[in-house]
Amino acid sequence: MKLRSTLIALTFASATMLAGCQNGSMGDSLLSAVTVSDADVKTLTDKSCKEMDANNKIAGANSTYTKRLNKIAKNLGDNVNGQPLNYKVYLTNDVNAWAMANGCIRVYSGLMDLMTDAEVTGVLGHEIGHVELGHTKKAFQVAYATQLASQAAVAFGGQAAAMLNDAQILSFANELVNAQFSQSQESEADNYSYDLLKKKHLNTTALATSFDKLAKLGGSSSILSSHPDSKERADAIRERIKDDTKLTSGK
């Protein structure tokens, strides 16, 4: 992985500061020092996704979960701006889903048990939104600065990714999975999902009901630890549905 000279100048102190204020103006300023190419992002996210897969139980090709997810995902397309999307199900009671900048999307069976196909479709649209809108790439930059720069991996230039052991890759992967997007990014991803569902003539109301179900879980869901209030998100989607209905009816 080729690292820019500006990244080599990033210090441990800067990485620590960035970790504490990744959504603030200081975080944005420090983040500007982290310049990575799309090839850099793909190399490390490929390794990160592979490591996450190795540490979780994946539903097999003949699993009901896998067949169901593949059927659902087919409605949304298999790539974003030419970036292939790769879907798998983790067999766990946790209610969660996440995506990485390389198109790696993972859905937990606990979420699939909780939601209908239409609701899972809405969740997938949201995760695809994070990829296409560049949110996952920015999360990568933050994780890179906090995880790798603090380990002084940048000192090794192009050998940075190659020198990391499995435990370090897994730590980096967990940083990506647990990345907290800003309120505006979450709203943008919600609206992206709504627009995608509308474009594909799919059920937009199910996006709101998926948030209703998350709201009932309270703090017991992994997906809620890094997302804004689910009731507010459901209300925002219903408001969009209401506005679209008015436009359609001419009232």
C-alpha cells in the first residue's frame, strides 16, 4: 500500500486527537493530512473484511439466510459506481449491519429475524448509501489515522499493510465496523435509501417501519450504538412519504 508523504508526517499525538474529535472541525483538519488512494483503501478494506469473516460464523451458500439475502439484494443491484457489492450473513443474535468502502456488506441474522424482506431492503439501501456517498471512505481515513499511525506503521511506507499481523488487521476492521457516522451522514444515507427504493419501485414505508422496530429495541442493538434516534428517523421518512403523496395527488 503506497502512503503519501503527508501521512508519514502524521504523529501519534495527532492520531490521538483525531480519535477524540473525528466529527469536529479539529478532526476534519487533522483528517486532511491523511491522503490515501482508492487502491490503498481497497487493499486494506479487503483484508479487513476477510479478517472479520474469519472471526464470525458465516451462513453457507445453501442457508435460508443467504438465499433470502441474495434475493433481497438482487432488487438493489450488484454494484455502486462500478464497485461490486459483496453480501454475506453473520449468524448471530445481534441486530446489526455494516458496510466498508470496498463494497463489503454484512448483515446479521438477528436483524433478518427481526425484519421483513422489505425492511431489510431498506437497511441495505442505507448501507449502500454510506458507500456511494463516501462516508465509509472517510471512516477508513479516521480508522487509518487512529489505528495505524499510532502504531507507527506509516514509517514503513509501502510495507505498512503487509507488515500488519492478523490481530492488528482485526483491530482495524473493528474500528471500521464501529465507526460512528455524523448525524448528517446518517440522514443522507437514510434519504439515499428512500430515493433508491422509490427509484426501484420498492416499499418506502418499510424503511420507516424498520426504524420503528429498532426504536423498540432500545439500547440492546449493536446497530443503535452508532446511529441517531430511530423514532426521529422513522418520522423523517414518513414525512417524505407524506410530501410525495401530496405531490402525486396534486393536493
